Amino acid sequence: MQIFDQTNRITTEALTELKQHADMIDCECPTHLIAILEQIRSFEKYSFSCIEKYPEDAKTHAWLVESAKNLDHMISNTIAQLARFEGFIDSNNNFVARPK
């Protein structure tokens, strides 16, 4: 499974897998970061829909979409690095099998 898509953002499938690994540590930092990323993605979709709804503000909403993409990229990389630190994924961005 690919962790990142072609734009270097975590894929939906990888997020689902990371959620399943997040219970392996006591703190809830991975869960909170994933929730933030999901909110950013929701905001990106919402802002994109505003481009058509409010054509007079299309430039502003296009900027907001690009800003959300930048935030997504930053949080995606933060989540991936945390997953490496915690042993969820290896240095090649492959998921590590859960201990049994």
C-alpha cells in the first residue's frame, strides 16, 4: 500500500491503516493529527465548492484551497514522521506488521 499519493499527501487508505495502528501507543497524538488532517481535507472540499457558489470570491476561495493543500502536505509529513518514530511504518514508508 502506498502511504503517499502523487502529490505527497497521505492516501485515504493509508489514513485508515494508521488509525488501526494508533492504538499501539498510550498517547493520542496520532489520533489527533489524523483528525486535524481530516478537517483540513473537509475544509479544502468546502472551499472548492465555494468557487462555484460565490464566483465573485473565486480568487479568495482558490487561495484557500491551495492553503489547505499546503496544510495537508505539512500534516501528512508530520503524521508519517510520527508513524516512523512510533514504528508504524519503516524508513521506506511501508507499514510494519503489528505485533501479535
